[in-house]
Amino acid sequence: ALAGFNAATPDPPSGRIVRENGRPVPNGILLAHASMDAFSRLPAPSADDQQRAVREAARIAHAFGFTGLKDAYTFAAEARAYQAVDRAGDLNLWVATCLASSETPNETYGSGAPIDVARLTRLSDEVKSTHVLTRFAKIILDGVPTPARTAAMLHPYLPDANGVIGSGMLHVDPELLKRDLIALDRAGFTVKMHAAGDRSVREGLDAIAAARRANGRSGLRHELAHAGFVSPEDLPRFKELDAVAESSPTIWFPSP
């Protein structure tokens, strides 16, 4: 209610406001872009809030014996919080920040414009510190293989409750992604691509292949994050391209 969601709020084009038992009132669960809509209505956390979160993340990591982590989706304010805590001498943790390709969350879902690599390079140089490694970038290629059915698949999903059959969606045009990967690889960024469906995994591998052809073997091991669904013919390409399947399939289980 505080975010402005009510019985009359329509579902966004790619997402759903979950309602139960035939009632129109939202139950609090927001899928895909509906959650982004909610985040966009929240007040931004302060710099102190961000720094407290960094210290708490470090405490949790150390409690499990971890001395380093990669933040998979880092906006500028979060990167600056890591740097501030590090400069205060309180980080005691190696952190790699995958800098968001856009500072506006919804723009990361296929704005149609090339990534501003010069902006990312300036930000990377600005926010790095002794324990904060910043030459990493994040691109969102598709959605998720949940009831939202937004992960991009090579073959259709089973029909949903309304009988609708789809195969998800790609957020980035394949040719644009190739150009972005070539530019980021050339600038020294290791790129983590959210790719939950087998179609988006193929798109990501094709982009890495384009970067290898254009730039040679840079030594940067670009990542397909999640990669819970991979076509058998694409499996050998991970080794051929020295690409990483950063797999976390259990977070999408069960799946439609």
C-alpha cells in the first residue's frame, strides 16, 4: 500500500502482482518488473545506510569463512559504500563489483542503446580501492523461469493458467550485445550476463565469441550467470570460449 499498489493496479507488461483466492487485493508478492516498479517507488537509502549494509555483509561472509565475494549487480552508490568502508579500514573482505550497465534499473532491461563504456570506466576508476576490485560489469539478458515465464527459451513454455504459450524475452538485441561485449572486453571489463534461459545463454556465448574474434584471447573469463538451462550443443562452447557457467539453478526451482 505504501508503494501505491492496490486492487486497481494493473500488472506491468513483463511481471505480475500476485493476488490469491480470486481476490483482486495484492498479497505482497511481486514478480519480475512488478518488483522493479516497487523498488523505483522506495526512498533511496542514505550513504550511512549503504555503509551499514556493507559492514553487515562482511560480518555474514566472515561468519561462514568467506574472505571474498562478488557483488553480482552493483550500482554506483553501493560501490562507493564498499570503497568508504574499505578506506575506513573496516572492510577486511575482497569485493569485486559488477557495475550495472545503467544506473536506472529498468533501463538495464533493453534500452536499445549501446552501453556507455566510457562512463563505466570512469566509475570503475573512481570507486576502486585496496580491497574493492571494480573492472566488472553486469548486463541483464532475460528474465526468470518462474511463473512469470520471462527467461528466454529456445522452445516454448507449457501453457500458463490462461492458456498463453510463450518462450520468454531477450532484453538486449543480439547484435547490440556483441558490440557491447567487444567494447567492454577491450576496456578490460569481465562481464557477468544474467542468462537464465537456454536462448539467452546462446546469445551470451555468441557475444563472447564475437569478442574473442575481435580482440583475441583477452584472458577475461566472461560469465553466464544462472545458466540453469543450456542447450546440449552449447555446452562445449563454454570450454572453447573460456567462459564461466556461474550456475545457481536451485533458486529457480520449481520451474514451469
